[in-house]
Amino acid sequence: MDKIGIGLLGYGTVGSGVGKLLKKNAEDIRLATGRRVELRRVLELPGFSSPELDPALVTHDVEDVFGDPDIQVVIELIGGTGAARDFQLRALRAGKHVVTANKQLLGQHGAELLETAEQNGVHLRFEASAVGAVPIIKVLRESLVAAEVSTIFGIVNGTTNYMLSAMSQTGAEYADVLADAQRLGYAEADPTDDVTGKDAAAKMAIMSSIAFHSRVTLGGVAHEGIERITAVDIAHGRRLGLVCKLLGVARLIDGAMNVRVYPAFLPAAHPLAGVSGAYNAVFLESEAFDKIMLYGPGAGSVPTASAVIGDVISVVNTAAGSFTKNCLCYKDLPFFPSADVVSRFYLRLHVVDRPGVLARVAAVFGEQDVSIRSMVQEGGGDAAELVFLLHPAREARFFAALERLSGLDEVQGEPSVVRVEE
Amino acid sequence: MDKIGIGLLGYGTVGSGVGKLLKKNAEDIRLATGRRVELRRVLELPGFSSPELDPALVTHDVEDVFGDPDIQVVIELIGGTGAARDFQLRALRAGKHVVTANKQLLGQHGAELLETAEQNGVHLRFEASAVGAVPIIKVLRESLVAAEVSTIFGIVNGTTNYMLSAMSQTGAEYADVLADAQRLGYAEADPTDDVTGKDAAAKMAIMSSIAFHSRVTLGGVAHEGIERITAVDIAHGRRLGLVCKLLGVARLIDGAMNVRVYPAFLPAAHPLAGVSGAYNAVFLESEAFDKIMLYGPGAGSVPTASAVIGDVISVVNTAAGSFTKNCLCYKDLPFFPSADVVSRFYLRLHVVDRPGVLARVAAVFGEQDVSIRSMVQEGGGDAAELVFLLHPAREARFFAALERLSGLDEVQGEPSVVRVEE
């Protein structure tokens, strides 16, 4: 029976989960693949030490991994775009298959890595970089490769989904919920990548590259975060039957790609509105199958480790050369400018409460051909709050109107803007 | 560039969909797989004729397919367990890979077919036999093969889901909704397989065989249908915050398998309660990833054809010999008897309205250690209706109580029984 040797780079939360699952499920993996999959080397980073790890496996020199002819698969779980990139490239050039959960690296340097894999006739697999345990990459790459997916639409970041769910349930403000999430381990000490939408953007870059067969890098994904979502807006949304979610949205419009991340209101009856806590869910749309949705835990060490193991099995099961296409980026679709996308908006304005204000605001919308679906005025005394739901409009027109509105004497402070999806 | 020749057996709704998708997506498939996938022969059944089909492709002799050395993949879309079984066996023995959507054949003769595939070193793929366009077989076979799935729980029949959704929305009775569904093409002229749960049972047999790595045949799946669900029960359910769905449920209990299909009430907030119309949705549970859900159209010619194409690509991409395990049934888990499963029940009884009736009914439950969670009495005059929600109990005890209740003088007609899932 063939042996498949594994080299593991990094032994943090996910890495140790992978080590344990490989051991615990060794017999299942052997029976399923006909091969004995065996951890042969673990690269520990300087300053780390894992007492539960067999010392014979541990090395601090990455060449012990690349130079071992019995290691066929390298699992990179160091993270970041520095050493991880260097290690992946060297592993691929040494003829090793690479499995990784590193979404920022894939989102930024995917092209280079995938081409290197291609040139060396090995696989680069990255299921765990997308939606945790949910095998969306495999489904897109293999089951739906000829299905002409036209839309990816979903919740692809667990931290912000946990935070928005908590804001919605408790009425608490962003800063308080973030502090809670950090205390409970749902948000990192530096939450920037999550709350700004950068983490979601990297995932959308990876998924849309595969779905649209065209290269989308992190730089091609405009992302807005949840930092400016307030308890007041969430409460207004609820009154309107809407729930706020951070969405990743990738669409083919007139044969061009628009890939973005933004907070949006969804109708409370929308299936994504019910996805709460650290769960993720992604809709795929295509003429061929209408809608498919995949739902599951978006992160967590065991689900992520489970996705890594799935990739290892996929590599073991796929003979070299039989499925050499790693990226499938054989098209080169253009991007569709966000300014030309037609969207619906929620807009909340603070205004001085005096006669004629609403007429002036309405006139600005009128000039830009943005029409108002509903308006609620709240408050009294000197200041009032106007809450608008607008009919679909080209984003360029909406933002032109918004700029004009911000310049009016009657409008005070920062307007709140949230897209509305149906 | 290698060519892959396809032989298509049957050119009905799904077959013609496959023919069209192969043509339309030829270039995408070539770019994704590096092979030219080409329809070489179509077996038309006697009495059928498809004017839009190139006459050069048509044959009425299946040997033209099996004898063509340039056909590597045979797609069987005839259905049924007669000629289809014979054709699949012959194709496999002729060294052709087989792709099929035939769930009844797989559910009944899966073992024979998979072993024949194994012996001949070819693939047997059957994604379209499970949940239509939703690639659950691929996810179970490949991504989750070492994830120890412990539960499959879902809506796996579109016809009954459409009917129960309609009953719930309109308050109509079963027979009327069935007639409508037949008129609209959602139910077949002979709806037996769907409404009795047999179709769902075949799918559960296929999915649980793969998830539990043990052979489950149609005969091993107890199935109850929706024929006895009434508008009254659905209305009572709604009042109790419950929605009725036909569920496929496969569980590992103490290392043994219990696989069944039955109508059940779900809380209105349960994600499956919101799956309506002809859609399917399946939850997979495992310690490794908690819960994953897959959702999509359960039937329809284009989604089914799309799943068939996914399988063809999977076969093309997987080198012969590199992934020879077709079934993965390397365990031989025992079955867990349904009588020992602990379930919750909804029970509606017609009783004569006289003093002491409830006490007698309650005494019967008490004898069997079945405890009552809530009871509502309705009606008046001579007859009343008692609607019970019961606490979890071993099914053997519940059904013993039910038999005793049916024998009471005070109980009239047939009791309505629906399981309740949380």
C-alpha cells in the first residue's frame, strides 16, 4: 500500500486540529483512499512549542520538509503573505502538492501560486480559505465547472455575522459588541481584516475567480465594512422588516464581473437573514440550476481542519496530470464598474427641523433621477431624522445625490447609507 | 487533445437536457478538463423519436453503444430497474464508466452495480440520483469522507414538499393539492413513489450508504408517506408554531444506523421549515464540522442534467485507478431498530365527549411511561378532538399506547400521528 507523507507548516489552532484529525481518522482515510496518509514533519515557528507533539516530528528548518522525498503534500497553516508565500512557492517547485487555508495569500498572490503549481504539475488546494468546512471551492471547481454560475451572494465572514446578530438581538452599539466578541474569542485582538470586510473580500476574490473562470484579486474587490453600522440603523431596519448582514456579492452583469463586499439590509424572510452567529451561507445562481445554497460554520479550528483534510484526500485521490488545471482561469472577463450597478439604498439623514427641508432633499434626489420609495421623519424640536428607502438607481447617481445632500446647510453630521437587497 | 465519447441511453426530458448542455458548454468543458467531450451515440427507446436530434447519432441497438471503442462514458437515463439494470451492468463490463440519475435502481441494486464497476476498474457516478443539482454525493464521498457524518436530515423530495407547502398555504386537503400538482406537472400521473416516501427512501439509502460507509438498500429504509396528512393537522400544527415536512432522517445511534422517511412537524423557525415548493435541503451533522446544509432544486430537467454533466466531468478528471473506490462501503454497521428510537409525537384523537375520557387516555399514556407535554381539547356536543404533544418516548412505547387507545370505546376513527422534530 502506498504511503502519502504530509509536511505541516505551522502548528497553531488549525495545525494541531489537522494533526489530531489525521491521527484519529487514519483508518477511515486509508479505507477511503487506499493509501496510508501519515504526518512526517511539523515545522514549528520560532517561539512556539507544542508539548503534545511527538518530538521526532518537529523541525525548525523548513528544508527538512522540502528535502524529504517521502513528503508528497505540504500543508501551509502559517498565515500571512510573507514566509507563507515563500514556503508555498518553494514547496510547489520541489514538486509537492500544497494545501492551505491562507485566504489573504490566495487573494493577493493566487495567480503566481497557481501558475507555479501548474508549471510543476502539482495541485494547490485551498478549500479552507473560503467558507471553512463548507466545500464551496470543490463544488464550484468540479460539480459546477460547466454550469455558468452568474451570481455568488452570501455571508462569508463569521466574526461580523456574529457581531451584527448580537447588535440586532441586544440593540447594543458596534463598539460594545466588538469588545464582547473579542472577549469571547469570536473577534481577534486586531479585528481590522474582519470588520473592514477585507477577509470577506479575499474569500470573494477566490470564489469568483473559480466561478467566473477569470482572475479576480483582492485589489479587484471593493469592500466596505461594518464599522459605521449603528444600533439606530439596525432598529430602523427592523421596523422596516429588514435585517443587516455583511454580504459578499459577485455578479456577472452584461458579461462583466462586479465583485464586492458591503453591509446590506435583507428582508427578514430572506434565507440569509436567518443565518446567525458565526455561521456562513452562500447562494450560487445559474440558469442551469437556478439557486443552490451552502451553509455551515465559517471558521473554527475543527471545521477548518476538516476542510484541510478534505483537500488532502482530494489530492491523494486525483492522479497527477489527470486534473492539472488548478485555477481554471481560462477566461479573462472584464470588470463591471460599481458606479454603473443598479442598487437600492437605505439612507438616514440628520436635518435641521425647519419648513422646506424635505422639499430641498427631495429636489436633490429628483435632479439625479433617484426616486423615493418611502420616507419616515422622526424626532422634533430643532433636529429631525429622515429615513429613506429609495427605488433602484445607478450607484453613481445615488452617490452624486448624497454628495449634494451632504453639502446642504440643513443636513448635519454624517449620513448613514446601507444597501438594500431583495 | 484527448476526446471523450459519450453514449446516452434514453433521450427524454433529462436526456435531451444533457444533450443540449453538452453542446452548449462544450468549450467550457474542454477548457476545464483539457478534453473534448462529445456525444457519439443516443439510444432511443422504441416508440420515441426526437426530431431535433442529429439522425447520425441515433441508434436503436444498444450494442452500437457498448461496442464503440470511442465511447468511454455511458449515461443511463432510461429509469426503472429492468432494462436500465441490464444496460448498466453491460456497460460496466464493457469497461465504460457509467453516469446515472436512476435512484430506484441504485437504491435496490447499488451493491451489484458498484461491485461490477469496481471489478472492471471503472467509475459509477450517480449525483443526479440524490438531490438534483445539489452535489451532496460528491460532498459526502470526497470532502467529508473522513468527517464521520453522524446525521443526514432533510427534505429530499420536491413533489411532496410542493404539496405540503401548498396545503399549508391554502388550507386545502391532500387530494385537491395532489390533483393541482399533477395538473401543473409537479406530480406524475402515478404519484405513488413520491407520496409514499419511496422516492425519498431510495435517496436516503444512497446518501446514507456513502455517509456511513455501510450498505443501506431501499429495503433498509422504513418509509411513511404524506397520504394521511390532513388539512386539520396542518392547521393544528400552525397553531402550535409547527410546519409539516416530509423528512429523510438517517442517524447513527450507538454506532448503529437508523434510516427512515416520515412526515414530521418542525418549529416554524427551523431552517427547513422555510424550504418551500419544489426545493430540497439537507443538513449533514458531524462532530468535525457541526452542521452543514445544502439547498437547491431537487428535480427538474435542467438541474438534473447539470448534475449529470458534473458527474461526467468528475469521471473525465479522475484518472482510472486513482480513485477506484466507488462505494466506500468498507464498514458493515448494524441497523438500529426504529422501535428503540426516542421520538416526540403529535397525536390527534376523536373521542366521545363524556366525563372521564381524558382520564382514561391519560392513564394509557401513563402505563407506557409516555408523558404529555401539552393537550388541547376542541369541539363539543357528542364528540371532541384531543390534540396532544408528547414528550420524547421510545417509539415502541408510544405505539403500544396508541394501540391501546385505538381499542378504547371512547376513541373513534383513525388517530392522526405525526412525529415532531426540534
